[in-house]
Amino acid sequence: MKTLFLLLAGVALSLSGMAQVIKVKQPVAPIADTDSIIYQTDNVIMIFDRKDLYDYMVSRDTTLRNNKYSNKVFNSVQLSRFNANDMANHFRKAYCYLEDTTNKDFSYSTSRMNMLWAEDGGIMLPYVEELLPDLLAFGTVRVIERSTKALQPAYKMIAEPIDGTNYRVFRLNSGKEVFRESTFRVEQLTRR
């Protein structure tokens, strides 16, 4: 009997340690190509509406002011070393760039280096990478596989436990990685 209980406890523990997989379906209505933000990785092209980024920046503006421009408002690795003054300056500069409707340079690629204090759309990259996991989780991003150029109707969201914190990993049904949240988040670096 003891052996049976130990076996059941071992199975329960191994199952609890496995990552949780959730299927995310994309919206039926396509996102308009005009005024879109494009983010490319090795495997996919992700497209979402500029309005989503604008809404995110508006809400963060209030949060930043309430937290005296602390960089802790963001989980971005790139912003983690900023003091309050740097954070305020960077955010204002990025916000102004986004708010200016004549700026159309919102195409990002993980194979291209962007400067944090760039005078172009590259200044928005930390905020785009901060927002992407939530948009992917809600299914509001159009995901196109690069090799086949096919729109992916669904993808998987998997929990990746690191130091007791779950980070989201998004994968195509074929297993190719879409986006790994822990790559751009700073919590796992600051705990050590």
C-alpha cells in the first residue's frame, strides 16, 4: 500500500511540474495592414495594431508618473538599469515618437540591432517587446509563419517556470518558437 501511495505521489508531483499548454486562437477579423506594427523573429512575422501600442503607452504614462518614473514599472531587460530621470526621458521621447502620426517606421526584427536611444522607431522596441506577450495571450496578433508565409490560425502558450516565476513561451503547433517572454524580462536576472 505504501508503494502505491508513493507511486501516486510521484506521478502527481511530476505532472504538477510540467508546463501548462494553452491553445490561443487568432481573431477572425484581420488586422489592417495600414498603421500596423511588424515584429519579425527567425520563425514568424507578428503584426498588430498601432492603437494597441498607443493604448499601452497611455496607461503606462499614468503608472510611471504615479511610481515616480521607477524603471520597476517595466519588466524590460533594456530599461532595468535606468534611473528615474533616464526612465522619464526615454519614455517621453518614445511616447512623442509614437504620438506623431507622420512616423511610420514600426518594423522590428530580432536579426537587426536597435539602439535604445534611437531617433527612429527603434526607441519603441522595449515597449513593443513588453506588450507582445499580452497581445499574443489575448490572440490579438496576426502570426504568419516565415517559411510558408501562411497565417497561423492558432498557436500554443506554454508556461516556463524560472526561479518560481512562470514566463510565457508561445509556439506554433509545429513546435517552432514564436516568442519567449523570459528573453526580454528582467525578473530572473535581478533575483540572483
